[in-house]
Amino acid sequence: MGVEERGRMVYKDVLPFAGMMMVEFILVGGNTLYKSASVQGINSYVFTFYVFLIGFIFLLPCIFILHRRTSVPPIKFSVAGKIIILSVIMYMSQIFGYIGLKYGSPTLSSIMSNLSPAFTFVLAFFFSMEKVHLRSYTSQAKIIGTLLSILGAITATVYSGPSLLSTSMNTDWIIGGILLASQYFLLSFALVAQAKILVEYSVDLIVVFVFGISGLLVAGLGALIMARDLESWKLRLDVVLATILYMGFTSGFFNVVVQIWVLRVKGPVYVAMFKPLTIVIAVFMGVLILGDSLQLGSVLGGCIITIGFYVVVWGKAKEDNESALTISAPLLESHEEDF
């Protein structure tokens, strides 16, 4: 194997794999850090504002660097209004997620995150962005996968079962499960809404920029209303500050950059395949670092959701491949006629 082929293999296979592994560890690490910081009485609304602020600080230079020599089409007021509504949805998603972590655990959050493909499929169908043909095996796969994912979420939330690795049990588990499931439903809704916005205005980085500004304003307003005690705004050199800096940099900047790059190199199915890995990582981090319990219900629910996750992703991948073949077939036929 030559140097050029080796370099191509590193770029196409090694780096994307390492990048996605890093992203999943970073995501679970952030949730574990937040769970540890919440013991000190962290205010979720103030925390969310600081995370939005740190993410925006890292995002701002990218806008000027990437668009300093290119002209950007003006954004319509109607599009800006939709982005602001989107930022409110994303803000609510973050709040549900952070409060849900206080009641639940990073493991439960990782389990619920695998509901995203099922939620996205249902919402895309509702907004006429996804077609369902009941006789098609790809549509059947997506429907079955969605139902399995929902069944797994209910199992992980409602059924606890015997404890496998610890004797402690969180009595607020159901509340945490509902809040975390709501978080990923809102994230899926935001994903579908963002796809519609990008149809109207295709400069994705500008959309992210406007979303960053409006999200920061929404988070600031929410924090001012919900956290009037000035003591909750003070930052100290402790785990809370470390968590804010960590989450602001990773969630608001680094993870987005890595996932967009891997998406371009390997495609959406490759990116999605790593999501169930967060369950395994969260179990080890939660038990070893936080001393969380591992209930049989969480294991069963996580397994069912993971199966549903892969069934939905498989159905979507097969459908995309069939669409690509359908589009390319007439082109091949026309070339044959020319000969």
C-alpha cells in the first residue's frame, strides 16, 4: 500500500471513526459532568444561558472567516421569524434535558436519545416531508422501528426491575424519562423545522448564526425570569464552571463541526450508527463515576430502542438507495441509446 492510498484510507476510514467515537464520548461526558454539577444546586436556566453564550463566542469567528470574501444573500424577515421560533424550541429542549438529567441519569438520557430517528420520521410524515407506502418494505421497516423505539422508551421509563449493579434507585426516574423523551422530541421537531427553513434560505452557516443570536436572547430572557437570585448567576472556580465551558465548547461548536465533516465524508447513515454507543458509554461512566444504579428495565428498554433505531435507519438507507437508483436509471438508458 502506497503513501497516497494509506493517506486516503486514514482520511476516509480512520479519522471519521475516531471523530464519531470522540463525539459520543464527549456527549456522555458532558451529561455526566452536568449530573455531578447538579449536586451543587446548579440553576438549569442560568446554566443554559452560559452554554449558549460560550457556544456563540466560538461560533462568531467562524462566520467572519468563512464568509469574509463571499457575498451573502439578505435574509427575509419571515425566515428570521421562523429561526427565532426554532430557537425557542431548542431552548425548551435544552431545559427539558438538563432538568431531566437532575431527575434521571446520563444513562437514561442516552437511551432516550435513540428515539430521535423515530420522532423525526413521525414528524416528517406529519409535515408531508416523508411518504409512507404500507406495501413497501422500507416503509414497513420504519413503522416497525418507530413502534419498537416507543415501546423501549416506555419500558425504560416505567419498568425498573431488579437492580443489576447497585442497590440505589432514583424515585424520580419516571419524571426524568418523560422530560428526556420530551427533549429529543423537541430536537427532532427542530430538525424537521430546520430542513424546511433551509429550503427557503440555503446558507446554513447564516441560519446557525441567526439561531445563535436569537437562542442567546431567549436563554437570557428565560434565565432572568426564572432565576432572579443574583447568587445563582455567580461563577466560581468549581465543577459548575468547568461544565459550562465544556458544554459550551463541545455542544455549541466542536461536535457540530466534527459531525458535519463526517456527514460529508461518510454520509448520514454512518453518523447515525454510532448513536447507540452512547448507552454503553453512559452505563460505565454513570456507574463508575456517579454511582448510578443500573436497572433491568433500563437494559431491556435500551436494547429495544436500539433495535428500533437500527430498523428505522436501515429502512431509511434502503429507501434513499432505491431513490438514487430510480433517478440514475433514465440517465444510463439515455447514454445507451446514444451509442
